[in-house]
Amino acid sequence: MKRMKKTLALLLAAVLCLGALAACGDSGSSGATANTTSGGTDTGSAGGNPVFKLGGTGPLTGGAAIYGNAVYNAAQIAVEEINALDGVHFELKFEDDQHDAEKAVNAYNALKDWGMQVSISSVTSKPAEATSVEAYNDRVFSITPSASSTATTEGKDNVFQMCFIDPAQGTMAAQTIARLNLSNKVAVIWKNDDVYSAGIHETFLTEAAAQGIEVVSDTTFADGSDTDFSVQIADAQAKGAELVFLPMYYQPASLIFAQARAAGYAPVWFGVDGMDGILTLEGFDTSLAENVYLLTPFNAWGTDARNVSFVEKYQQRFGDVPNQFAADSYDCVYALKQALDAAGCTPDMSNADICSAMLAQFTSMTFDGLTGTGATWDGATGRVSKNPLVVVIRDGIYVAAD
Amino acid sequence: MEKLKNMNKTTRRNFLTYAFVIAAYIILQLWAGAGMKSSLRGMLVSICAYVVMAVSLNLTVGVLGELSLGHAGFMSVGAFTGVTAAVALQNAVASAPLRLAIAMVVGAIFAAIIGFLIGIPVLRLNGDYLAIVTLAFGEIIKTIFNNLYVGLDAKGFHISLLEDRTQLLEGGKLIIAGPMGIGGIQKIASFTGGAILVLLCLVVIFNLVNSRAGRAIMALRDNRIAAESVGISVTKYKMMAFVTSAAMAGAAGALFALNYSTIVANKFDFNTSILVLVFVVLGGLGNMFGSIVAAAALTILPEALRGSDKYRMLIYAVVLILVMLGTNSPRVRGFLEKLLPRRGGKKEGV
């Protein structure tokens, strides 16, 4: 009997521990999520501002967490700013999807139970493809900051993108290389099990051929083989490539730069928007990225007043320089506000009504944000049209290349 | 009721398991119609898929006694072939449940074929070696599907590896697009379909285990040399369990994939194999009912913990450890038996 008591006591203690942890989690999360919102709701109801429930999913844990956190952080800043202004206010809830379609749908359903009215969709492409189907069926208006595959918006009239689609980036990269006359002998290193990389690679090859650029070396890597690039670098070097195009995210790229320097190979490097963030990578020697060209929608060192204020706020609160994911997310929230204000939506409207009012706005309005001015959306495809920025890294900051 | 009492112990346990699944299905189905939360409703089909994965792996690990770390590979084969079949038959077969059934059968057949091919070299190995080879197998399957392009047009299927050389005719459709996996899947998987699959798998497993073949398989598990010496064919019976298990995983894969609009090969990686193994170990080796409960509970748990946000995965891990310790401790078992005095007396010695 004594033993049983002991066991019981242990069990009880364990349950209490769990409870304490759970409570921690709760207060922690509401500190992060709802802080902005509870404040917003108060001022909102006092001033009679309509408050909309804004939801989104993204990887807050796991390998892709850096993107999800950037989007979540920037969305928080945008919501805080908006809730201090007139017009519509937001209550933000952001759920973790671990960059997995299955968990993203679960996260979406949790947001649906919460009563989400408008959405910033999902951060990464495959989860966004899965959640956008749900959003389409439930008529929740969505605009994704960073899910750039074409399938995200295809066939879903109420899903829009703030970022460029992957194929467009490949085409724009080839055009830019030709326009700036960077080189005619190009090598490509890409990640063949990654949607983002494969999508850009495909259209880059097509457009490069059209622009008269010769692709002399075309090599790949995959998850799990992304630490040693000596073979790919040697191949590019042996075939005399003067420019290496890197359609990938910045972690593998940082290793490629270091290993190429060790091999004594110094071509012109050209990246796409996934390269953005390399300068803030922990432990990265920024001199390695000197003279790297990249296409990006956002320049954290831009001198525009809104840009400066956003970067300052972000640094103050989260300690790093915001990347394009953050900027796109910030723009998404503001674009939603602009459309909701213009459409005169109220929170008591049904999701379907809000959705159709928003559709009318998004297909007709012009939006000025951090990631480009005069952005418009194509109603049929949900794609954004704005001018990409070509920058080159000089002395550890971005400088416009043309 | 009197009949139930007179049955032999295994038969009674099996019938109670069937009854549990059917009751759970009826309750959940009624609840789904009457205000169940969307987060739970959205998980019903994937719970069924994971339950089938767990019971099928339990056949390999618990009944056959071989540790397999590549079970998600079979799920992957079933998912990709099953969805391909469903897409190809989109116009030919109008009825969605029928298409789902065909997809699951196709997935099961392909997974069984792959299971057989893998089984030839793999089942010559034992213990740790087998575990490592199945682990490698899972990675091979993942890599193949990450580089496979399958298109369908008026002329039939076009298949290419490494890059898209399918050159489809006008109106053709690229079904499997390498690293992009399969997109734009019509979600035809249903909870009813899933529940039927779970029941079918249970019928197959229980009948296999209680048959002559099943006793041979368990004899191999308990003492291979003794079993061989009385004339039991090692390869035949190992293969029988392994292929059956692979086929069920294939059907589960098809069910799982048809519940989402998109599926990528990276989903079925080592982590998924381990997750399923956790279901099996937690539910108890050879205990099908335990596998069902563990798979369902551990699928729901991370979602139920969403409220606690940042500590969610930590709590999940802590709960796993506690449950593992708890179920293995004789004290807790004794305590549970006291709570359930009805079963206490009849319980066989563990």
C-alpha cells in the first residue's frame, strides 16, 4: 500500500509538472501572439474599430523555422502598428506547421476552430498548397507572403501571393545576367529535391538559352548531401564557368562560397531571393559574399523612411536584420488592411462575403509596400506584379546593381 | 454474452478489438456530423492511415520479431502509385469511393511487389543488420521518388528519371513531378474508407496470426534454429509476414496521400518510420489493440497540445517518456490491475 501511495504521489507530481509547463506555454504564447491583440482589441472596441481575426501557419520549429519566425515576427509588428491606427484592426494567431503539409492542414483547422476570417496562408510552398485548398473550400481570403510555387494559387480564386512565383525568378535571373552583361558561360548548382530550387532551375535554363547564355555545368545536391560541394565546384571550375547561378537558400550557398574560395575559384555569383539573409547568418564571414548578385524584393539597407522604421523596429524587438520573408509578411498584413478598409468590411460579415469583397479590391487596387511600389495582382492567377530589385553585396550591405 | 465468455482468450480479445474499432467509428462518425471541431475532423483519415501503419509494422516487429526501420518506404510506394492510379482513373471511374478503393488496392499491390523484392536480400539478415538495411531501403525509396517524373497523356504513361523528359502531348498531365511530388490531388479519402481499411487489416492480421502460418512465424521469432530444425521454411514464412505488412502499409499510404491535396517524397522519411515504430513499441509488441490506441493517441496529442504553443513538442516528448516508463513499470501495471479488478483475476501472466 505504501508503494502504491508513492507511485501515486509520483504520478501526481508529474501531472502537476506538466500542468505548470502547459501553463507556461500558454502565457508565453499569449505574450507573443495575443499581446498585440489584446491591446488591439481594447482600443478597437473603445474606438469602435472593427477587429478581424487574422490567421497564418508557418514553420516555427524545425529546419525551416527561420522563415516561419521571420514571417511571424514581421506580422506581429505590422499588426501592432495597424492596431494603433484608424480603420480595421487585427487579432493575429500564427500556428506552427513544421514545414509539413499534414501538420499545416491540422494547423489550419485549429485556426478555423478559432474563427479565422482572413489569412496570410502558409510560409512555405508545399504546406501552402495544402492549406490553400482548404481556404478555397472554406472561402477564407488568403494572401501568402512567401509560398512561391505556382500550384499555391492555381485554380483557387481567393488565394494571392505577395512574392514572385519560382518560374518568374528563373526567367528574371537569366534576363538580368544578360542585361548586366555579367557572363556568357554559366554554371548552375541546384538542389534537386527542393520545389523552390527545381522550379527556378527549370525556367532559368529555358530563358538562358533564349538569351544566348551557355550553361556549361549543371550539377545538383540534395537533402543530406548538402555539406560538401567540392565536386560541383570542381566541375564548374573545370568547364570554365565565369558565373555560377545558385537557385537555393542561403545556408548551402554560404558553404559553397567558403569551399570555392578554398579551391581558389572566384566566379561571379548570382542568387535569387533565397540568398537574402546570408549576411545575417550566424558565424558567416561576410567577406565571402562580397560581389554576390541577387534578385530580392527587399533591401534591408534601403533608405526609404518606412523601410528604415521597419528595420529599426524589427532589430529592436527580435535582434536581427529582417529578411525578405519578413518584409513580404509585413506587406501582406498592410495589403489586407488596405483592402478591408477600402471594401468597408465588418467583422460580423460571413467569411464568404468578406472573401468576395476582398477579391474585388485585390484585383483592382494598387499597393505600395516595402517590397515594391505599385504592386498589382492578377485576379485569374493570384500572382503579384511588381519590379524586382537587383542588388550586389558590397562591404557587407546591399547596393543596387543597376 | 455467455458465448463470449466461453470463447478462447485470443478469439475474445480479437472480437473485442473489432468491436472497439466499429464502436469508435460509429461514435466519431456521429460526432463529426454534429459539431466536432474541424481540427479533430481533419485528422480522422490520417489517424486511420497511421493505425494501419502501426498494426502492419506490428506484424513485422511484434509477430515476426524483425526490427524494420523503413516502413515509411512502403507507405511512400503505396502513396505515389495509389495517387497515380486515382488520377489516371479520374474520368474513367466516376465514383469517388470506388476510386479510393482501387487506389488502395493498387498501392497495396505495388508495395507488396517492392516488399517481395526487398525481402529477398533483406530477410537473409537478422536483428541489427536487418534494421540497418531497411533503414537504407527507406532512403532509397525517398530518393527514387524525389527524382521520378511520371506523366500521362493520350498515349499512356511516360516515365523518366532525374529530369523531366516525358514530353507530354497536348492535354497531358505530369502526375509525379520529381521533388515537387504530386500536387492538385482530389481529396477522395474518407473516414469510412479508412475505418474499413483498418478493419480489413485487423481481419487479415488476426487470421494470419492464428493460422498454421502464423504459428510458424512466431516460432521463427522465438527460436529460429529450433523452428528450422522442425522443418519450418525460414524464407517462406518471413517473406509471408513481411510482404503482408508491406501491402498494408501501401494501402495506408494511398489513403493518407488522398487525404491531402499535395504529397512529397520527403514526407515519408526516416522520421515517419520511427514515428510508426514508436506507436508499435508504445502499444506493445504483438498487441494490435495497443497499436491502434497508441497510433490514434499520439496523432491527436501534438494537435491537442497546440494551446501550449512553444512547449508543445517538449511536452509531447515528456509524455512519451512517461508513458514508456509507466507501461513498463510493474508497479503501474499492478495499480491498473487493481483499478480494473474485473480483468485482474483473468489476466494471464506477462
